[in-house]
Amino acid sequence: MPAEKITRMANQIARFMESKPHDEGVSLTASHINDFWEPRMRRHLFAILDAGGEGLRPLVIDAAPNIRRPEPVA
């Protein structure tokens, strides 16, 4: 999946959660990604985060420690 699409999808979630208090928004963003994104999508998200997180909203970056990092593909 292209990085632009993963970034756009993560940012859509964050934009919605930004209406919540910050800590709740962080938790809900991470929960949504953990619950609904398959490992391959989360792997792409972590590739973006590991490269500096360019284009990601701050709430996605703040939620990253709470998002389950999938195992690398062997």
C-alpha cells in the first residue's frame, strides 16, 4: 500500500480523535489502528514512523508507542 494512502488513513483517524482531550485521542487513535488495521498496514505505518513520520499528524506520532508493531516479514 502506498505511503500516501497509509498517511492519509492514519491522519483521518487522528483528525476525528483530535476533538477529544489529548490523552483520550492518543488512546483512541492507537486502539482504532490496533483493532482495525491488519499487520501489513501497521507495518507500512511503522516504516513511515521509523523514517521520521513525515506527513503524519502529531496525534498519530503520539499514539505510535501504543500501536502494536507487527513482526517483520521473514
